Amino acid sequence: MTKTKNLILKGRPITKKNSQRIARTKNNRTFIIQSKQFLEYEKSCLWQLKGQYRGDMITGQVSLKALYWMPTKAFPDLANLLEATCDILEKAKVIENDKNIISFDGSRIVGKDKDNPRVEIELIEALKIQSN
């Protein structure tokens, strides 16, 4: 029997790739860090997940459907939104590893909701896929 989990992350969905900064070490080496906006979004999502997700971490294969509602008509790249969402779910220990996501069926940017931007997530634990 498959298990389904529904989660809602409120706030403007932000991508990681479009929100990076260059930083320097004391030795003047450069590296990439996430923007303050993404780090704040990630922190908010982690708190929301802590309050919403009750249960064991999903360790097997999973199908993910993410519906994004943006505050404006300026839409980011869906693939980058999905990457950020997957990384947040992994960091929150909802899923063990985002490499276990085998499907993004139905994921899309739904449209604009100025007053309630969010991502609605449906996780379905998948049946084990047989490999030959």
C-alpha cells in the first residue's frame, strides 16, 4: 500500500541558483553561497515542515508533485524551483535523499497568488522499481 503526504510551504518560492553570492575566505579564495533571501526562505520552510510533518523519514523511492503559486507574473525556472524544494525536503529529513525521487509528475507553476504565494507538495511513496 502506498502512503501519501501532503505539505504546504507558505511564502514566495525561491530558487537556489538564481540567488547565489560570491564570498571570499581569509586566504582570498572565492566560493558560492546562497543569498540571504534563499536562506530566509529555507529557514522558514524548515520551521513549517517541523510543524507539519509527523512521521518517519521517507527512505525509499518517492514521487513528488509540487504546485507553485508565485506572488507576481514573473516566473522562475521550474527545474530550479524543484531543486530547491527537494533540497529543503532532504534537509528537513522528510526524505532521506533527493536522488530517491523518481517522478515529478504533475509539477508546475500554477500561476499568481499575490496574497498567498506557496508550494503545495504531494509525496507518494513509490513501489519498488525492478531493474533488469
